[in-house]
Amino acid sequence: MATTEFDFAALSGRDRYKLLIGAVVPRPIAWVTTVDSDGAVNAAPFSFFNCLSADPAILALGVEYRPDARQKDTGRNIRDTQCFTVNIVSGALLDAMNVTAVPFEPGHDELALAGLTARPGVKVACPSIAESPASFECRHHITLSIGNSREIILGEVLYAHLRSDIVNQRLHVDPLALDAIGRMGGHGYATTRDGFDLPTMSAEDWAERQARLRQKTPAAL
């Protein structure tokens, strides 16, 4: 099958960005709430996001600088207060999330503009979004400066808020009830409703499957 090759050293940052966000999909969305040094709340979504570790529990954010190279409110607030909260975006909250994505100047209360409720933090001095099905209060762990356009922020999860109908007593989260939204390339989004299970095989399971295949199609193998 033919392939198209790209040497990333020969591409502009914008072209690398287009290839990555188009192919690394769907990406989970971190709907991050922070407070500034005066206690004003900020909320913004980031799709360069994932869980990197469970012990310790570490979440990672990729926060791009503004076009004029200024640090975004989220990165500055995390640096100043050493905490943030990651809220998961459900399908019902898509429009509200999009309001908080507007590049407002500092001083705007995005949660109020989006009609959302700030729930006080339990372990950190910043709120979560009460309407979110799952929220994770984080303590700043480390920030890595990546070139002149982005920083990667790691946070340690100290406390979680999960809506009662999405988690059972065995701590299994119901993906359909969570109804998380993922980010695709460009302006695209994806739902997580069409999931399926695929158990990981043991080496013995794989060997048994190969043996069954050889019995069915010996000439082909």
C-alpha cells in the first residue's frame, strides 16, 4: 500500500500540528478550571491531554501559548496557585464547553458566561464544574517548557468527583453514562458511545488461536 512520507524537520510547526491532530484521534478533552492569584475562576478546554500514570496518579496537559507568545490564563494560574482541576466533557455539556473555549481576555468568568456552577475544591484551592460527570482535583507536579509555543503541565490527582450513576461499587466507570466527548482534527469532535470490548490475550490464548487457524487453513499458513 502506498504511503506519503513526511520529514518533521522539514515541516513548519503548523503543518506538524495538522498531521498530529488529524491522525492522533480521538483525543480526550481536559476541561480545566483554575483560579488566579486574586481568586478569579478561569475555565478552558484542552485536547492535548491524557492520563500518564496511576501510581502516582498523574494527568498531563499540553497548553499552547497565545499567538502573541503570552502565557494563557490556565498556565499562569497553575504556576501561581500550584493547582488545577480537570473536568470531563459530556455530550450534554458540549455547547457550554465551546463557550469557555472563546479566547476572552483575562477577567472574564467563563463558568458564569456558560451557565455553569463552580463547586468548591476539597483538596485544592480551585473549583470543579458541578455539571461535569467526572472531575479530578490536581496538585501541580511539574511544568516542562517545550520550545517557544507550548508547555506540558503534569498534575497529581488528589481527589475525584464522579457522578453517582456513572461508577459502581467496584469502581468501574460506565462509559455510556459518562458520555465523554473526544476531539478529532480541525473543528471535529467524536462521541464515545460506540465502544466495544476486546480482551487482551495471554500468550497461551494466542497460541491456541494460531493452532485453530492452522487447522482451518493449513495451506495458507
